[in-house]
Amino acid sequence: MKTNPLRTRVTGLSILGISIIGFIIYLYLILATQWDILLIKITIIAAVGAIVSVVAWIGYTMTTTPVEDKE
């Protein structure tokens, strides 16, 4: 299956633009509103949740992967 280079470039630029806009909104909410402490708490909870989920996934993968006997 052949991919269209223009479509790939447009998708990449869209993701880049959305992430920059999201970061600007995040900065505004932290620096210019009264929601700063709540937003920081939510960010920390999300970051810890993501890290713990990756660790859990690694543990699950190690547990369920069949072991090859080398004899």
C-alpha cells in the first residue's frame, strides 16, 4: 500500500499545530487563571497514571509471554 506524501505532511503539520495550540492554552490556564493549582494536580495525576500504566503493561507482557526452553 502506497502512502501519499502530501497527506502524511498535512497530518504531521496538523498534529504539530494542535500540540502547539494545546500547550499555549495550558500555559494560559496555569499562568492567567485561578485554575492553576487544580490544573497542576490533574497534570501530575495524569503523568503518574501514564507511568504506572506503562510499568503495568511491561509486567503484563513479561507475565504472558511464553518462555522458550533452550536445551
